[in-house]
Amino acid sequence: KMGAFWQEEVVYQIYPRSFMDSNGDGIGDLRGIISKLDYLKELGVGIVWLSPVYKSPNDDNGYDISDYQDIMDEFGTMDDWEELLHGLHERGIRLIMDLVVNHSSDEHSWFQESKKSKDNPYRDFYIWKPGKGDGSEPNNWVSFFGGSAWQYDEVTDEYYLHLFSKKQPDLNWENPRLRRAVYDMMTFWLEKGIDGFRMDVINCISKAEGLPSAGDDKYAWGGEFFLCGPRLEQYLKEMNEEVLSKYDVMTVGEMPGVTPELAARYTDPANKELNMVFHFETMDIDAGEGGKWNFTKWKLADLKAVTNKWQYGLNGRGWNSLYLNNHDQPRMVSRFGDDTVYRKESAKLLATFLHTLQGTPYIFQGEEIGMTNVKFDNIDQYRDIETLNFFKEAVHDGGMPVEQAMAAIYAKSRDNARTPMQWNESKHAGFTTGEPWIGVNPNFKEINVEDALRDKDSIFHYYKKLIQLRKQHPIMIYGDYDIVAEEHEQIYAYTRTWRNEKWIVILNFSDREAEFTLPEKLEEYRSGSQLIISNYENVTERPISEWNLRPYEARVYRLV
Ligand code: TEU
Ligand code: CA
């Protein structure tokens, strides 16, 4: 063991509502997860990130918490949760929980108290402001989910801030009593034996002094005033000092808008803040003007540029988290690969990319069997508040043609990631014996776990092999990244160097053949090579000089 467990293990994210339903109510639950622990063991993952399972009215599917220390009714009981933790630990798999403390649900008792009166002891657990004289909100910020970030409450004639839905009021981190309450809650879960936290939009918790408007428009994006704010590091250091430093745990902070320079500070072990962050710069390479719904085709040059920034930017300073999808993003094989002709090859190529960069790879449930985006016929089949708000704002308020809105939803809706896990080809893909809370992707008969386990050439077995390689080769974890042939239009190639070992990763990100010649700076290696892994059969061990790579062909060689 060279480093920390969170550097050496692969993380698997479970979105419990869509993973496995055990009681036929059409909603995934904890006992459903318990029934699939041997599947996770078979895959070889070492850590599970469990999206929120706390009590919630599910306005944002659990990211709106009404009791941080009890289990959501639909998901089961605290005993079920204890059994899940035990089941994971006895299989040598760690569990990290989702910490959602930028905001709570408006149904949390803290908020129910806070809204009662201006002098209620819990008033300052949240961010309340009077409107401006002319009846408009305290400032012009819009929420991540559209519309104003302020909601008027007539009882006390003030507005409260909600960067997300109006049922997700922002917690006031300026208040030391609120911070203490959060630390006590974290300790409650750590004392139960969890192995760390994924921290939801943790870089939003410090807002700029005075909450200033962004420009003069009636509504505008105010990110500059709440992303990576003035007291963020103070709060992270305090949280580390008060709670995290007392346990052998991992932390990964979700940080929209974070840059490599800031991430290097937040993840520098000497700063005692976080271990890792999730950035969004790779997720932004196909966003047009005005954000994700105006999508454009992503360019390989941009993928290389962003990956260079983060690989070089954190090397030797912090630690990267590596992902291409999660419960908020479309499915990676549809977005960055090809979910038609070359689905298997491109899914394996993307997996090779993520697992051969420097950092910790995160697998989102279903990615390991190449699950794809979904195309429901109409908006009534969608569930995600962000998607529904977009449709209403764009079509009903903005007059956008339905087809155009649906095309944007097909490309970018978070529900692409939230259709039920496809276990087998029985009804509802074996996810539930009831009516699923959201439709199953109709392609489940071709794409499911049962087939994947049986097919030795499946995406699943390729992931399993990548994870095994990681356990055998420290270079995959610790090797320095260095891009080669950066100008190549189809191929993304880079080396990993560790002590006296050097690997080269060659990825044809196109659906056409591509030629690759080893660049000058590696000419000393032209004579030999040892194939480590590839996503096509019959790959010869020809000496390294030039190859033709087939569509979406991925190869990893040890250079000798
Ligand atoms: O996501 C924060 C976030 O930035 C996402 O909302 C993202 O910007 C957007 O979804 C892109 O489509 C976290 C959780 O992961 C997300 O599920 C929650 O909705 C959100 O915070 C509020 O808790
Ligand atoms: Ca259920």
C-alpha cells in the first residue's frame, strides 16, 4: 500500500431510488441494494457512494432532507441501513454517504421553526432578507433550477434564499450554531462506522458579504458571489478540525465552477480540507451559450485541453476524481461515445480513459454494462425537477417548440441517468415487480446485468479487468500523466510514468480507422511493447512504431 485507500480503490455510485426495489412499490430501496452486494463484490469496487437515503419529501429525490438522522420511508429503516453497512464491510467494501448541507428541505424542523418568526432561535439557520422597496427579491440571482433564487414568505414578510428548488432553503453557514449542528450530525454517521462523505455543492456554502446582485438585469446567474466563496476554506478547515480529522475517512467535495488552482488548494493534504473534488469542466465541453440545454457537439481537442489542465494541475499537489457521468449527467456512452453501432467498443474505450488517468475513478450504476440515454415519448414520463422546470420555462413561458425542448431533454436530462438499473430481460428489467417510479429504458432486453455476466466479452468484464489491473499496477494510480501527439484529430494518447516504468494509452475517439505513429520523444521505445489491455480481440504485439486503430479502439502498452 502506497497511499490512502481512497487513492487505490474504485468508487461505485448507487442512486438508491433506481437501483433495486425489494418490496414491489416501484421504488428502489436499501434491502434491494443488500440483495446485490455480491454483484458489487464481483465487479471489484472498493467503495460505495450512496446518494441520499435520509428522510425527504423527494422534491429533488432525496437532495432535500427533512431529517438528517433518519432513513427515508420509501427506502426502509435504520436497521436496514445498518445491515447494508455491515454487508458492505464484511465484503471489504467501504461506504461513503452523501452530505447535503448547503441546504435542507423546507420540511426540516429547523426551517419549520425558522419561518415562524423573525426572533425564532432557528431564524438564522437560514438566509432571510426583506425584499427591495419595489416588491422585487433581495437580489437578482437565479436558481440552478430556473427562476428566482428567492421565495417570499408572507408570515414574516421576508424572502429566503434557495439556490436550488424553493423546497431547498439554503442553510446559513455564517451561523456557528448551524455549523455545530452539521458537525454533530456528521459525527452521528461517522460513529456508526461510515468511511466518509461525498459533499453536495459544498463550495456554495459561503456567500459573498451582502449578497450583491449580479449586474443590472432583473435576473442573472450569481455564481461569482456563491461559488468558492470567501469563507469556504475557513469552514472546510473547521469541519476537518472538528470532525473529519478524528476518523480514517475520505471526502470528495462536489464543486460546480471550481478550477484546478482552487482544487489544488482544497485537496492539498497540508491544508487539511478535502481529499478530492468533483469539477464540472469536462461536463461543460458540450454546453453552448447559456448553459447545458443549448448543447453543442463536444470536440476531442477540448477534452484533451480540460484533461491536461486537471492532470498537470493536480499532479503532486492534490488528487483528481475521475468521472464522465453520475445521477445528474446524461449517460457517458451516449454523450462521449457511440450508443448505436460501437456501443460496446466505445463504452470500453471511455472506461479505459477514466481508469488510466491519474486519480480515483468513479463508476455510476449501469455505466459498467453500457446503459444508454433514454427517449421518452413525452414530458409526462419525466420526473426530474430540473427537467420539468426547463420544459415549463422553455415551452410554456418561452414558446420554444416542443420538439426542440425534447431534443435538449434527450441530450441532457438528469433522468437519462435515473431510469432503473437493468438487471435482466424480465418485466421492468427485474428492477421491480410493481410499477417503476420512472420508466425502464426499452433497450433493457439487449442491455442488462444477466447478459453482461454471461458474456465474457461484455463491458462488465472489461471494467472488472481494469479494476483488477489497478490492484496489480501502482503505475495506474500514481504514474505521472503526459499527453503525446496532442494535435491528432482522432486519437487521444498519453503516457503514465512511475519510477522506471512507462505505459502508453492510445484511444481512437472516432468511428473511423486512425493511424498512430509513436512520437519522436518516445523513439527509444520503438523496439518493444507489452500489451496490457485492449478493447478489441486479436491485437498483435507488433513492435511499437505505427498502427491502424479500428473505430473506438483502445490499447494500453507497457513501453519496454
Ligand atoms: O448537484 C449540484 C449541481 O450543480 C447539479 O444540480 C448540476 O448543476 C445540474 O444538475 C446539472 O444538470 C447536486 C446534486 O448532485 C444534485 O442531484 C442536486 O439536485 C443538487 O446538488 C441540489 O442538492
Ligand atoms: Ca421499494
